[in-house]
Amino acid sequence: MNKHNINYVNNIKDLIEKSSSIALISHKDPDGDCLGSLLGLYNILFDRGIESDVYLDSGIPDNYAFLPGLSKINSKPGKDGHDLVIVLDCSDLDRTGNMKEVFHGGKKSVCIDHHESNLNFCDINIVEENCSSTGEMIYKMSSQWGYEVGKDSAVNLYTAILTDTGKFIYDKTTPDTFRCVAELVEKGIDFTDIVDNVYGSEDRRAVLAKSKILSEAEFFYNGKLSIGCVSQKILEDYDVEMKNIDGLVESLRDIKDVEISCILKETGENSTKVSLRSKGDINVSKISRLFNGGGHAKAAGFTLKNNIFEAKDIVVEKLKEFL
């Protein structure tokens, strides 16, 4: 953790211990780091005798149903007026969806995040853009606070780190990351069970839908750009929910000669979610910011207020500048 943030970490501990009511929120369309850091912190505080309310706007992918504490997540804003609202793994308040209501009802706010596009929208912002995951940040901060990380917390934080490092292969996976993971394993977690749940429990309908999407992928600019489209029709044809369609953008990225991969998800009649991945020196976070999105250098996204066909044309034209 950088020196600038160390004092702020101690300030957060003071805020937590002085607050009578705490809310934990994160971004909609949750991934493993979102859920793992959210529930990991919830478990850590609970084991310390500190109650908190957990809020999340979006359905939870089926492969994360095993996470300890999942039943504590509220899908609708509840009571307001929390003394402290902690926002996790979220670079932009708009990404919290309906949970902006919880945020605005709070008295003090803290953001703990590792996205380089973070907008510093809270009273205290701990942003470690060189850290592998928010889960790793929570583990390090808990150690600095002197808070014990129990087995349930360890399961959640391991899941956060595992997924946001792409199973420990992304470039922000550092020796520190492996040290954190080793200490989490020493808590007695079954890491093979976590891997089986996250990566080995896919519904066959989702697999067939993803196969269809990949078979219809398009390539542009001598194969440097790959694009796949997830339409509502495909979801209906295969009777699968959008929340369970995951991993496609990585599959397209891993194809030889591809430098940028893109998945377009039709989320409404005139709403398309765009996910980008890259290889080499291409920074897709900078591209996403052109569309009011954000993320990491090699993994980012944004939303367009266009139908999926218009969105594809916009993306193909814009990405030409970067290839």
C-alpha cells in the first residue's frame, strides 16, 4: 500500500469504530472481486462485533452462490442515514445503480478501490491502482487494523483475488498478491472447492449460448479486433440469464493476432453494455473514458445508449484509431 494511503487507512478504522450504522455497497453487475471484497469486509466486521448492512443492485451470478454471507445482501435500498457508507471496487458512483440512494443518505463515505479511472467521489478515497484486486486491499487493510480474518472472510477474499487476477495471470499479480493468498490458504480454506464453484459449475444452457455467440464472432482490422454480441434473442433462445454469460471477452482476447476484444451485451432496447480487453500496450481504460466508462489498462467497459447494432458500428469505428 502506498505511503499516501497508510494514514487514511487508520482514519477509516477510526470511522468504522465510531459509527453506529455502516452500509457496504459496490457496483451493479457484480463480479468476483465485487462480491468477494464486499462479503469479505462484512465477515471481518461481523467477527469483530461490528454490524453492517450490505447492498447491491443486480442479480448475482449462480457460480458465486457458495460465498459465505451471500444471504446478507439486500437488493433494494433500505434504511438511510448510515453514519458511514463504504463503497468497494467501484470507480464511479453511477456504477452503484439504485444504491446511490444509500450513498446519498449516509453521513460519511469511504471508497476502497483499485481502478485507475476512479473519480474520488467519497470523503476518503483509498485507490491502489497497482493492486491486483479490492480483495487484496481489504486483506492488507484488515491486517493494518489488527482485525482477524476468519475462514469465511478468507473464502470471500480468496475468491476476489482469484477472479480479478484471471487465476493469477494478469500483470498486477505481484509477489505481495501471492503472499496474501498463501496466508488466506493458511486459514483453512478449500481453494480447490472455490475454483470448482467459480469455474466448474456452469449451466450447460449458458455454455451452449456462449458457444453460439463465439461461433458468430466477427473480426476486423486484419484480425486485431474481435467482437461478440449477446442479444436478448440469444438469451431467450437458450433460456439463460445475462448474469450467467461471462468469460466471453477473455476467450476472444486469447485468439492469435487479436489485440482488442469486445463483447456487446444488449441490456435494453437502446442500451448496450460494452466490455473491452487488450493485449500489449493498448490501454482500454483510456478508450472507455471516451465513452464515460472506466476500468483497468487491460480490462475496461462502458455503456452506450444505442441498440446493439448501432453500438457495434460505433465501437468498430472508434477502435480503428487504436489498432
